[in-house]
Amino acid sequence: MTALRKEQEGTVIILVLLILAVFLIGSAAILNATQSTNSVLANTSFRTTALALSDTALADAKTYLLDRATNADTSLINIEVTNKYYPVIKAVTDADVTTSFTWTNVLATASGVNNAYSTQYVIELLLPVEN
């Protein structure tokens, strides 16, 4: 008995390499889509958290104003508190509008998961000074 010996043509290796190339391209596309989705979700989460915390800061500012306005000492509404509350701006014209505080001196309230975020607010009532 003689065994038939056939010449190898390499067709199978070419087919396997083509299939592997298709898998590689597909994997890269899935990885890219996953990374894009993660970025979108992270941005959405950040925006949602920032909006919720800004609502909290606005509620705190409203409470602060209401406390000053409804206090038995009604003159509190007109008394300036540095880096917190300014009842009247000191500008006469729009060109003169400047703030009389710096954000580094304003109290920051830590909030969010693990206190990862902080909120700050300053209340300035936009009533011009009468001359």
C-alpha cells in the first residue's frame, strides 16, 4: 500500500487569516463603541449631579434670603455680609458693575458621593444705588 501524498496549497491558512482579520476589526469596533458609550454616560452623570447640586445651592440661597427677610429684625435684609450677601450693588452704570468678592473667599459646601463636588453661592441683589 502506498499512501497518496498530496501537495499542500495553503488555502486553509489564508482562510483562517481572513477570518482572524474580520474578528480583529469587529473587536476594535465593539471596543470603540463601548468607550464612546462610557464617555456619554459619564458626561450625563456629571451633568445630572451638577444640576441637582445647583438646585440645592439655590434652595439654600432662598432659605438664607427668607430667613433674613422674615426675621424680627427687618433691617437684616439691608445689611451686607461679606462674601455671602450684598443687598445693593455699588454700580451706577453697567460699565461700573464689579463684584466686591473673590470666589476663593466664599464658603464652599462639599456634597455628592464622597464629597466629590462642592457648591458656592453669593447673593447680589441687582438694585442700583439711588443718587
